[in-house]
Amino acid sequence: MTVPALRNFGYDEIEVVGSGGLGDVYRARRISTGGPVAIKVIREQIDREATDRRVRRELDALLKLKGHPNVVQIEELITLPTGLALVMEFVAGGSLMDLLVSDGPLQPARAVSAMSDITRALRDAHLLGIVHRDIKPHNVMVGQFGQCKVCDFGIAAMFKESAYTDRTSALSYRYASPEELDDAVDIGPATDIYSLGVTLRQLLTGETSATRAAASLGSGSDRRLSVAQSGAERTLLDLVDRMTSRDPALRPTADAALQVVRDLERALGSERVASVREDPATSEVDNDATVLRRPSVAPPSPEPTPPAAPTPTDMDDRTVLRPRAAPAPSPLPPLPDPGSVGSRWWES
């Protein structure tokens, strides 16, 4: 029923291009202009009211960020028989996850370029009071010119507005911060920083786990990097460690992380790339170039960490709905003292 309904709103050439925990994404052509769009159709849920709230929250977030070069732009909100749908710009290059699958871990210069775009989007979202809460490579699209654009603000929390409190939270377990798994802890901008740190680790090593990432660095000893890129990689991995601290207070802000990235762009000099799709100048090293061979590193022994929640399977990157603990009921007000209000106190 979805495709005929979308045609009634002026779209044709409709095809499914993606599916997530909350709905399906279609590529379509707007008949009036002939241009492509992406339509996110929210799957019918048992709690229709909560689902509609989540969609309108995404609309609110996207409208606040409208015009941002690193955020997927909203074009229209339509109401289908099955629920709401968001019409957005179509980003032709796929996601960062698609790029990782096709190219493998990125050279540091390309990772710096991606981080520059993503961190800028998060910094500006946080300044507007928006926390994304589901940062991962799957939710970062790559435009045809290589620019990264953050999408899927459907579970964004306007952390300055208590009206946006739901009984469920949506998250991707592999990228979720410790506080997202603890209903007693408030969610703030630091949770995006944690998820971005896991994403950056995956861009550099192909792994989201710190232990497996260290093993991956050791096994990749044949990869040759220039001095500038080797230094950039060390700085980025140090940034990952700080961004994924279990203590939110120890993580850098998005603005501080962006300053680190911009310093790296300057340090890379001629090896800096303008987009994540470019290869750095040293991707093919000539005989005169100064290069470093990545040393083999034995994976460190994992440090014991306190269990925050049941550990999910690593194969599951999907955004899932997780029930939140119900708030404690407010205590009833005490009954008045009969002696202080007369004999018929119960009528007062």
C-alpha cells in the first residue's frame, strides 16, 4: 500500500533502498521537478502516538538544522494511511558504512576529512540543544562530491526540553554509550561524542571493539604511511580513547574534538584531502617519500569494566527500541490534620 500512497503525493519511480529499526527508506522521483528524493516511511508501530512523536521530533531537529552543509535536508512531511513519512534530499553516495565495506579502513587523511564534516554537524546540533543519540557509520551519508552528511535525527533528544521524554529509547548497542544503557543517568551531548569515538575507531581500524582494533593495527603492519599520516593516526587514536571514556565528564566536547581535527588538517599539509572520497597524496608512495611501516602491536589485555547492561551481539548494528524504566510515582500529599481544619475536613 505504501507505493501507491506515495504516488498520490506526487512521486514515482519508487524503490526501497534501505531498512532500519523504525521504518523503510525509499528512493523516488518527484514528478513536478524530476529530481530524486529519499522518503523515510515509518513502519506502523503498536504505539502509534509515540512513533508519531518521534517522527515530529526528527522534523523539528531537521528544521533547526536546515541549510547545514553536513546534515541531510528535509523537504516535506506527509501523512500516509500507515503513518508519517519524511521526504528528504537524496544523497547519492551511500553511507560511510557502505564506504567501509567497499574500501576497508580509511587512510588517516580520509578519516580526518570525514571527522571534520561529522563533528561540525554535531557541534552545531549541540549548540541548538539537539543530541542525535544514534551516531554510527550507517547514519552518515556521503554526497556525490564526498561531503559527509549526518542523517536520521529521529531519536534526537532536545535535551533542554523536558517535553521530549519517552518511555522508550532507540539506540544501536554497538555504538551506544554506557549512560544510554543506564536509565538513572541523563543523556547529553557526551553520548554523541562516545558514539562518534566508536565510529572513528571503526573508520581507522575496521573494528568497533578497542581490543580487536589493537589487534587489527598489529596485523596491518604492511600498510605504509607517511610521517604526516602516521602522526595523524596516532592523534586520532588518542582522540578515540578520550571520546570513549566511560565517564562522560572526561570526554571532549564536539567543539574541542573539531579543533583537534582542524589542527590535523593543517599538519597534513599537502596530504590533506577535501573529501572522504579522495585518496591522500601518499596512497601510492614513491621511492623518495619518507614512510613509516606500522609496527606490529600485541593486543592489550582487556581491562575489567563494570557491567552496565547485557552485552549485545556484535553482529547487530540496527537501531532498536529499548524500554526505559518507568519514572517513580510521585508521593501522595499528606491528608490534612482534622483538628486544624474543623470537623468536616474531608469536604475542604
